Amino acid sequence: MTDYVIAFWNVENLFDVEGAPLDRRPDKVRRALKVGSASSEVKGWTQTILDHKLAQLASVIGRVNSARGPDVLGVCEVENRHVLEQLAAALAQTGRQYGIVHADTSDERGIDVAFLYDTAVFQVNPAEVFSHYIVKRTATRDILQVSFRDQRGRLLICVGNHWPSRLGGQFESEPFRIIAAETLAYFHERIVQIHGKDVAVVAMGDFNDEPFDRALLQHARSERSRTKVTRATSPSLLNLMWPVIGLLQGTHYHENRPGVLDQILVSKGLLTGRSGYSVRDESTTVVIYPDMVKAGQYPQPRRHGRPSCPAAFDPAGFSDHF
């Protein structure tokens, strides 16, 4: 039996350097720079700062899976393919050669969802990569679907998510996440229609909502009961992060309260094993190493921030998410 390790991380503001060639910039950032606007996102980003940020991220990712790194890693808040290539190079310590799946989207901040994967373990057909950005009057974030096949040809479909933030208020912004949740549910239905009810699907990401919020429960069809998923007549997903809530852990902190905003959801085919894969749901965990934790009374992530916001910039930090 072969075990695969799948992970997701919001790597917080992984931007290219301030003076990067414009053709490496997302469209909206590029147009702003062309007219002379200072971008608060990239201001002050030097190669030295970027290299150190990459080293910090790689030091965590490289410790996962007994220092071998994950087989598949979903990430969000990355600006472009160039920084992903540098992150993959920084992970050479794992002995893996990571391939990249990335699609530029129209997010206002110029941040995307992407995947790194071990090319010796999985292969990707570029024709089976789909990206869709969620529109809430203006484009925001994206959903990225990738079909992976292992060396035995078994299909594993991963769907990366970064849903609209809670900026402006949790409930005021909730309708935008409901749009994203309905989009994910539609993606799942189409996958099942094409590949059959036993297909292996892993939806992962920063959902900016908790497992018990209605965007996840009612609109993404995410359940806490394995039996409800295996017996459902419509495609649904088991949310593997429910036990984490019981441990009082968080993947993100807001006002010193832990929240499980980052989640991994799996399809019926992974629960029954009929897809050729099966999931060890009890093995799902939040990766927290001591150096990732901010000093203080609350075990918050030690965020890296960005140099344009000196008060929140910590070069020794990692991300605002575990």
C-alpha cells in the first residue's frame, strides 16, 4: 500500500519583487504600475526579502511527511508562476522535483491558487486543468481544478479554493462565499457526471468560513458525517476538519480567537475506496511547529507580513495561517 500526503497552506502574500518585469505581474497590478500607482502589495519587496520568505516557507513544508514534504501541496496568495518556481527550487532539500499548476486570475490583489506536486509520483494533463474566478461585482479569488494520475493511472482530482474574505464583516460578506460554495458544488457535480460517482475528489483551501457555516454546510454540501456522504443521492463532501474544532485548534486567528478557515473535504469515492484511493480521515491535522507560533498568550501564527506595512512585518515569520 502506498500512502500519499496532501497538504494546503495559505502562504500569505507571496509576491514577486517590486521591480519585477511587468510581464510577470497579474493584469490589474501591471496596469496600476504602468500608470504610476504605487502598489501597497509589492512596495519594498526585494530579492533578499523574497528569498528569506521562501526559505521560511520551505523550512515548514520540508518538515511535513517525515521531512519528505507533501506529495501534493495546494497554496494560495501567490502572485505568479515565477515565485512558485522559486518555492519549488527552495524545496530541493526534500529530494523531490515539484511540478507546478497555476492559472493567472483577475483577483484585485493579484493573488492566485496553485498546486505543487511531485512529478515522480503524479502526472498532470494540462487539458484537464480548469480555473474559474468568483465574481462579486469585481473579480476575487479563484477555484482551480486539477486532475492528477499516479503511476498506476488512478485519477485523483484536487480542487483548490480561496474564497472571498470576511473584510467588511462576516455576515455582510457571506453572500460572496456562498457564490463560491455553489461554484464548488457545481464543479463537484460536473466531475461526478464525467467520471462517475466513485471518483476521488479532494477539495481544499482557505474557505474564509468555518465548517459549521452555511456556505460550507448548505451550499458546498460539506458534511461532518461519513455515513451521510456515502449514502447521499447528490454529490457531497466529508469535511475532515471537524475533529480539529473539538481540539480547540485553529488554522487562523482573529481577535485572539482560533478559527478553522482552512479545510480539506473529500468525496464519496475516497471514503468507500472504490476510486482506488481511500482516506485516513483520522490522520488530518493542523501543522504547527513551535517556531511558527507567535510569542504571547494566544498560540497565533507568526505572520510574515509585507514590508509596506512595517508594524506587521516580521522577516522571521511565516504566514498568518497554520
